[in-house]
Amino acid sequence: MFGASGRTGRALVQQALERGYKVVASDVGGDPYAPDAATQIEADVLGGDLAPALRGSKAVISALGVGNDIGTLADPPPLYTKGTARIADAMKAEGIERIVVMSATFVANSERGPLLFRLGTAPALTNVLDQMEQMEADLAQSRLDWTAVRPGWLMEGPRTDDSVVTEDEIAEGLIRARHEDVAALMLDCVETGQWSRATPAIARSESEVNESNEAVMKSLLA
């Protein structure tokens, strides 16, 4: 599991353990908050040999992500493109076929959400979204059994199990997706093989305050 120390990554690790899986959690620098039951390894997806990190695994989940500061968003490291390509190469070397990655619904349509999100946040994500789009295209050209989950605007909150999952783009009228719900969908995709070589989008209806311009400002200042 790559990107294991991020907010979606931590949800993935915990939920996978609760489902009875053996989890190898990979990230640069590790995660002091990772559950003891997870095996932690340090692996840089942009350099070094990733094959040892994958050895013995049945599937790979990637929740890689970049920081939200303006400088990083303007010139993001190639985690989605080069990083995912290097993971794919290591998978081939180890004979692993199944991979589920996290992308974003805004790859398909960035004209969603409150006005401030459409005018401010979405344009700031342009270079990240371009990487995600290329990642999906590269996976589509590969022979891997892949799924690229496309959440809406991510937020904290407990798992709900009532999110709406649709093909390619989140359902009309929805904008937000909880890290915990995204993690559950990604694990479901690994377990069942559903959405193979596809891009399921996930979101749910939230309170008005969580879908407002004020929520955009709060996330920008966080």
C-alpha cells in the first residue's frame, strides 16, 4: 500500500487490517501512527528498487498524493506519472496483476462544486489533474488489472457506506467524498474485482456547510 501515511492511506491501512488482510504500508519516512499490525517499509516511488517492497503481495493499492501548498501544486513531483509507472514495472517483475489507485473526479470535469472551488481550488489543481489523467492513460495502455477510483472533493468524517458510486464522474448534485468511504471502495475493488479497467467515481450528499464557499476557504487556510 503506497501513500499509507496520508489521510486516505491511513484509512486504507486500518480498514484492510479490520478485514483480516496482511498489510505492507509503504511511505517515505514511515508513519509513527501506523497500527502495529501493519508491516511498515520505507520506499521512494521516484527512486530505488520497488520490487522488494511488493514481494509476496497479491495486490497493490496506491493512495499517493501531493501536498496542498501552492508551490507544490504549481510544480508537483511526478508521483502519479513516474511513481505509478515505477510501481507498475515492479508489479510486472513480481508477477502482480491487480492495482487500485486514487485519482479524482475532476480529471473528467473540473466544473463542479461551489463557485470558490471552481474559480480557485480546481484551477490550482491543473498540473496535478494532468498527472492523474496521464496516470490513467498509462494504466489503460498496460496489461495490468487496474482501477482508478475518482473521489470528489475529499473531507474528513466517519465511514458512512451510503456514498454514490458512478462511472467516470460523480453523480449530479454531489461534490464531497469522505476519505473513509473512498478507502472502503478501493478495498472493495481489490476484494471483488469490480470496476476492473475502469474509473468509478464516488461522492455523497453532505451538509450545506461542508459544500459551501466557506468550506473552501477553510480548506485553503488549513
